[in-house]
Amino acid sequence: MESIVVGQYRITALSDGMSRLPPMFFPGLDPCQHGAGPDPDGTIHIPTGCFLIQGDGRTILFHPGANYTDCSDANMASMLRHDHTVMALGDGGAHYGLICDASYTTHALTYWTRDRKGERWPLAWAVQQLTDVPARTIGLGDRGRLAVGYKADLNLIDLGRLRVAAPHPVHNLPGGGRRLEQKAEGYCATIVGGEVTYREGAFTGALPGRLVRGARLALSQ
């Protein structure tokens, strides 16, 4: 068991991984870049007033179980760029009270293409990995590309404003059930089947989407 010292507060950690907090979901806080790497005893010192004691004590601490090691995202970068990797989300909601994975697309477009220190992904490559590649992997040959005859599903994005907010709990499931919600900024419009469903993050009321059963034939170019 280790401890994390936050000013006058001391927090007990459950594993050594806790002493290597990743910065990706906590804008402005990167212990590794504050000269605050882990001490030999596993203690990390974070400046007083950091996110753990903000938000009236309701701020969420995200502790990944793997991959972010030695204060480096190199392992994640190599796996995500591998030819056999498909960036997609398969969790149907079993853990929606504990984590929010829906931000992975926005995170990919901000952190990996724009904000990361060091090598970054080409924007066009990242967009293809989030659209065309998953569509072809699961047999949805009528979408994932901007081309004549394809479904008009697209996001209009202001990349300079694009950012992911911190997750926060909401109670809007049946029976007042709890889940985590994570907002994003910079999406000027979301279009499904040619209809605008969201404009600047606000729902327009349009519901053109339909349940997809089975594969869709690839369209000829």
C-alpha cells in the first residue's frame, strides 16, 4: 500500500500503478511534468489545490489498470498504431456507473493528433481509424466514408475548440439510476442520414437513426 500526498491530505493507494497518474483526462495536471515522479517508497507529491480537492470533493479520480506505465503512453501508442488494432467501443453499459468510455473518439482527435508531446497521429489517419476502418471491420459497407451513395452520417468539428470535459455522475436512468456522463466541446453539428441531430452539443429533436441488423453491402466506387 502506498500513499499519495496532496498538500496536507494523504490518500492511500491500492497499487503501484496509482503512483503514476495519467494526465489525459485531467487537463492541467501531469505529475510526471511537475517534477513529481514517484519517490522510492511509491509516494507521489501533487501541488495543493489539484483536482482531488476541487469540485466540492466530488471530482472523480480515474485509475487505469494497465498500459500507462513509467509515466509514459508509449505502450498505448504502439498498440493503437498496430495494424491489427481497431479503435472501437464494445461495452454495452455494464460499467456505466464507474467509467465513461464514450469519449475515446474525441480523446483520439485531441490528445493523439493535437495535444500530445512528441509524435502525433496524422489527423486524416485518425479520422479513418474512427470511421472507415471500424465500419469495414464489422461489415457496414454503406457508411464510414464521404462518398456518393454512402449514408450521410458525419460530424462537423471545430478542431481548435475540440475538448473533452471531465466525467461527472448523473441520475437519469430508469428508477433514478446513476451513470457517468462526459461532455465534449467543438462539435458544431452531428448529422445522421442527412439530418442534423445535434448542433453545438444541443439535441435538435431529430431522431433519424434506425436499428441496424446485419451487415451492409459495400458500395462500388
